[in-house]
Amino acid sequence: MLPKWHKALDLLEKGFSGLRVLVVGDVMIDRYVVGEVERISPEAPVPVLRRANEYARPGGAANVSMNLAGLGLQSTLVGFIGDDAEGKNLCRLLQENSVDASALIECSQPTITKTRVVSRTQQLLRIDVESRESHAQEDCAVLTAKAVEHVAHADAVVLSDYAKGALSPALCRVVIDAARRRGIPVLVDPKTRDFSRYSGVTTICPNLNELSAATGVDAHRTDDLLQAGRDLLRTLDVQFLIVTMSEKGIRVLSADPHATEIHSPARAREVFDVSGAGDTVIGTLAAGLAGGLRVDAAVDLANVAAGIVVAKLGTVPVAAHEIVDELTASAVMNSGDKVLNRERAAVRVSEWRASGETIVFTNGCFDLLHIGHITLLEDCRRFGSKLVVAMNTDRSVSSLKGPTRPIVGQNERTKVIAALGCVDMVVLFDEATPLELIQTLQPDVLVKGGDYSVETIVGHQDVIARGGRVEIIPTVEGFSTSNIVKKVVAQNKED
């Protein structure tokens, strides 16, 4: 795992320490009518959908807030909803997902609604409900006052502009100025052609088509378009542009010709639906910058999050545990990143479990690593998707095996075990047995090597009581730390 992920993982596993992000913009609700198409209508050449399910999810700026809440941040949403059933349903969905919807303002226009008719993974039709009338001046004044009020309590601000009328140039100016006075980052997801209304923000995050609309350069002329973006930066008081480029990844543009630009390649995944991916990117970027991540780390984190959501159907926010699961894949982590204290271990195991992983647990001293240890650990991994190794501290080893042991100290032993590809986590325990650790981590599978019976394995009752199981792996004959020590001593005597 690259060093830049250290702080990102720490933020994710601590729920971003209660950071608050204000989202201001065009709020909507996405409805899905899902079913199967098995025939064409005899009345007209159109598919006939046999409806199987129907559901709704927050969309637009509301989906940005959902992504922030999914990452563990506190999010306040400011925008317009209608005095209608869709508006009430949207508020309910937001509140159920820990988004502060108290600043949503009811207006005379209907709640913006997008209804998608879907068969399998294909959209057949989209039906939009929205007004083309401008919002009343008094409603805009209330919206602006609410936004400025909540800037005072935010660690970052997102302006989610779907060009539906909530983000007027006047509101943008007031909110941006208020945020700049507090020294907090402001991020914009733009749908308008005129970026001048965003002057003074930290970053604007267009996709290639949005940047093309703002600069007049064809989206297919990528190099020319990116240069136009750099030129645009010089006319705006904006620190950088973050351009999402679909399968080409994300590029961070700087107005400084001598600056080394950041490029984060796309993470290869099967794409089912890009709906809401931009909301995930801007939300994750805001979380990262609010949490103090460097721009490159925040962009890479957003790239990971986007890769997760495009593999899902519909507007679905990312969850912290999904990113943790992606970042803690054993093959991409350094050994030191796998060694955790008990508290961090409990959080990470919880995140893994939320992602559907099966947690395997084994324990030992692992003094002088040998083929018997390797065989045990590789066999353990066959029983699940994540392997946790509990290791006795030096004091614990000495109390069990005598004052001459361990031969190798706990810092070295943990790092050696963590370097194995089959191991996902190493945790030290100081007690005579790992019972307390087993009760804390609650593994799905408890594994022990040697001539044990299930009843003699410490922790078996707790694991079985929770629906887990216990596995015993036979010892590899002739290999043990004690035998290695005896052989070395005998050799020294001969010498």
C-alpha cells in the first residue's frame, strides 16, 4: 500500500472524526422502475416492461450528501424541495441515512424527480419532472441565508450545480466569500457554461464535456481541451481544476506551467451505471480535503470511490467500509500497515464484515518462522477472505516458554508475518490466551494447528455461539521452533 493511504485509512476508520461538510445545490430524487422485458407491444414497436420493483434514492446535491454520510462525515444539505410527496419522501430517505435535511426549503415548484425505467442493467426511458420557471426572489433569499448560516459550522463546502436554478451567481458569490473568510475549501461540480460565478473557489471539478462547454474546445481533442482548462484557470481565482476523464482517470490541472500535474489512472472495473459517479467524486474529494489529505491523495481516494459506485446499478453512494476493503487488499499493503492495535483492528474487522468478508482468526508465538507456520497460515486463508493473526507479545511468550524465549522480538515477528501475502492483519495480545481478542473481533472461523480437539481450543464457544465454526489443521511433522533451537545448539557444541 502506498504511504499516502495511511492518513486516508485513518480518516475512514475514524469516521473522519466528525468533520462537517455543507452541500448547497440542486436537490432531486431519483426513482427507479425495474422489471423484465420479454416482448414487444402489439400496439406499437415498443418494449413491454413487466414491473418487478420500484424504489427511490436521493439524487443531485442530495446524493453528494449521501456519499459524505456514507464516508462517516456529518453533512448538511441546503436546497429547494417541493411541498409534495416526493419532497417528503426525499427528506425521509436523507434522515434515515444521517444527512441533516433541516435546511431544505419548501418552494412553490415541484421536487425535481428523475424516473428511470430499467430492464436488467439497461435504462429504457427517463422521465423528468421539474419546473422551468425561476425560483421566487423571497425563496432565493431564504436559501442564501440558510447557506451562509451553515458555512459558519462547516469544514468544507460543496456547490453541486445541476443548472436547475438553486445556485444563482449571487448565492455562489456570498457562499464562496463566507467560506474564504473562514479558510475552508470550496469545491464545485459544475453544469453551467460560465465558470466565472465560481471565482475564488478551491477547485472546480468538471468532466470533459463540461470543460468543453466552458471553453468551447471539442471534447474529443483532449490535449487542446486540457490546455484550454489551464488557460481558463488563469482568468479565475481558482487553485486547480480536477477533470474527470472517464476511462482515462482524473487529471488535476494547474495554472503554473512549472508545476507537476497530478494524474490518477482509472481503476479497472466492470461498469454497470455511471449515474451519480460525479457526486461520489466531489463528495470524496471534499471529505479528503476537509480531513487534511494532500490533493493527490484526495484525488486517488475519489478515484477508488468512483470505481466502486460505477460497478453498481443506479444512484448508489459509496460507503467507508467499501473503500477500506479496497485499500486493505493484502496484495497492495506494506507489512507495517497490517500491524494494528486492538482498537484499530476491531474497526477494520467491522468494515470488512460490512463488505461481506469472512474473517478467519488464528494465533501463535511465531518465533523463528518455519515451513510449519507458512503451511498453517496458507491453509487458514482457504477458510475465508480475510486472515487475522494474533501474536503473543514478548512478555506473553516468556511466561509460556521460559525466559530464553522469544528468540525474535515482537516488532520483528509481527512484521515478518505481516509480509506474507496470505495475511491481512496482525494483532499483538499480552494475555496468556487470545480469548479477549477473539471476543472483541468476533471472527467467523477460528483455526488452530496441532493435535487439538474443538473443545480444547480457546474461544471455540464464543465463535460457535455466534454461528461461526472451528477448524483444526494438522501440524507439519518435524518442524518447530524448539527443534530449530535444539539443532542450532547442537551444531554450536560440535563447532
